[in-house]
Amino acid sequence: MIFLKHDNRVAELTEHFGLPALNTQKFMRKGLKATLDEYLSPEMLDTMKATYRQRHAEYVAALAAHGLEVDTIVPDEPQPVPAVDRQGHLGAIRSQKAPEEALPEGLWPTTTLTPSYAMRRLHPEDARELVVTFEGAGQALDRKDPLRPGFGERFLIKSGYAVLSVLPHQQNWYRPLDLEQYFRAPETRAWMAGFDKVHVLGSGMGAFGAMAFADLIGAENVVALQPITTLAEDLIPGEIRFPAARKLDWSGAYRDACAGCDKAARIYAIHGDHPLDLAHVARLQDALGARLISAELSHDSKRPVTPLLRAKRCLPRTALTCLRGGDTAALEQVLGALVQHKTPAE
């Protein structure tokens, strides 16, 4: 079905649910075949389904906050059906779609929604350590899909870790503090306390989130790929690479990642040789001292750190070396020729 819309009310409803819709004039210009090919393409339908799942989950969460439960009518064929979190005020989605190819059989993600984030849990029964991953600011991410996998999720699960992925609904740089509310919730604290160790991992925007919330989470190892310590103008006035993000509210709590990992045993910073990258690492060095283990990558392209590690097929090994508490020599061995070795004069 494709909706032909004539007024704002229909436009608002179809856009809210991601339903295929265009106005009559556009339909007449495109013709039937072109309209069907574009508006009923697999990509458009996948987007519509992801949007509907998110809207349904938001509806369930809103009612759950008032003690009301949604009784979903399940069709004959299995479909992804959100389930209400009976423990509290946040809605949860338990994915019932076919398991992702990379996930072990029988392992199902559970996603809890807050106003600004989707919190995706994967907990293998035998996992004794948890990695909390923070999503980066990638432009290609479908942030409308609350069931998307988190950063590093697949290789972490394969390596025996449990994973809690923090998935922002937009590039908010982890400023909305309903994230703090989630991490302080008794149910979250009790679940995380069941692990022997907890670590954090992130890249760019995600590295900021990982470092800023490391102490609140109780992280032992902090892995920050291309670390950004803050975008507050009074703390790092020369950082001009993220103009939209600098306009966010950088006052209040968790504004400076350097203050967020006072208790972590080790903080790993894998960074590039851009002067602004070095400025953030210098702030970390001043704040953390010997607990900071850093590696500067030397490369000819302007490719950011994480895409470079992916291209060289060493992202999982790099992250795992850090999560397991490797020293500088172990990290440099994994990175190999990517590491820039400076002379004393430099």
C-alpha cells in the first residue's frame, strides 16, 4: 500500500510511522512503476518496519510508566513483538526476529528505551565480564532502529563477553542525563554487579561517552578510540571540528571525560596525529598520568582511527588487547606498523 496525501494531517501520520506516502502531484509526475519501485523498495520497507517497532516500543514504554500493559495480538507468523519491562518505568523490547548470523544460537538481545537512548543487552550465560559500548557519531547509522547492533557487539560476544550497547536516538554526545538515571537504576546496578569485571569501549563521540561515564559504571579498563575529552569551549577552545555538537549544552555533570575515569585501572587512547587529537590526549595525560596507555597511529590518509583499524583488520584484536589489560608493548605488537614511533627530539 502507498498513501496518496493531500493535507498535513495525513502527512504527519504517515511520516510519524514511516509509511510509504507521496502527494498526488508527485505521483502523477513519477508514474506508477517508478513510484512502486521507489516507495515499496526493500530499503524503504525495512525502514518502515524499524520505525514502527520504535513507535510501538515508545507507546508501550509510555503506558508502562503509568502501570498499564499493552496486550499485543501476535499474528500466526512470528513477528518482533515488544515486551513490557515489568520491573519499572522503562519499556523494553525483546527481539523475536531470527537471530543475527553472528550471534550464538538462542542468544536474544533485550533493548530498554529511555527518552534519549536505546540500551541493548546481550548476556551469554557463561559470560563473566561485561563491556558497555558507546555508539559513535557515524552518519550512516539508522538511529530510528532501536534493534540495531551496538559498536563492537559481534566480536565481543564471540570473545566471551556480555555486552550492553548504548545507542543514542541522535548525535547527542551523551549529554541527556537520562543515561545517568539508567545506570543508577537499582535493576541496572544489580545486573551489572553480577559480573566479575566491567569495561567500557567507544570511538569518537562514543569514546567521550565511555570515558565520561566510566566511574559511574565502575569500569576497570576504558578503551577510547580517537578519544574526545570534551567539546566545552572553556575546556578546549581550539576544538573546531564538531560545530553542531559544540552548540549542545556542555554545562553540568559529565562534561569532561578527564574527570570521568578517576577510578579505572587503565585508560587506553588509540589516536591519530592530528593536532587536535593530540590536544585531547594531552588533557588525558595531565589528568590520568601513568594509568593512560596511548598509541599514536601514523597514516597517510585522513581516515579516522576506527575506520583505519577496520580497514587493516585489526579493530577486534586492538580492542580485545586493551580489554584484557595489555601493556604498551602488547598494544604496539597488535598495531604493528600503524604505530608512530617518535625519536627523543620529537
